[in-house]
Amino acid sequence: GGYARLGIAVSRRTAPRSVDRNRIKRLVRESFRTQQTNIEANDVVVTAKRAAGAGSRETLLRSLEGHWRCLAI
């Protein structure tokens, strides 16, 4: 296709509570949606690490912005 697509994997080991896993997924989707036009037409898979479960919203968004910038180049 002519647009970037997103896949998300957040395991129970990353965040034991489903509420936390869903929060991480929502943040990733929100961040991806804002940057999707800047990313080339690739399939992107985001795998959350343990630190993501304990990270704040601002920290996660800042980290994702850096990753999207790398993909935009």
C-alpha cells in the first residue's frame, strides 16, 4: 500500500494489568496517527519493553517521537 501501517505487541510481562497494556497501546496509536504522514509506506511493529509499563505518558511519547523521526529519514 501507499501508507504506513502499525502493529503493536505488549505482553503481560511488560505490564501485568490489562489497563496498563491498553494505555500503552493507546499512546502508541495516538503517536503513530500524528506522525503517519511523515513515515514512508512501511509496516511498523512496536514491541513494548518492561520500562514502558512503568513510564509516564510524557516519557513514552518522547521516546516514540524519537523513533518516528528515525523512520522518517
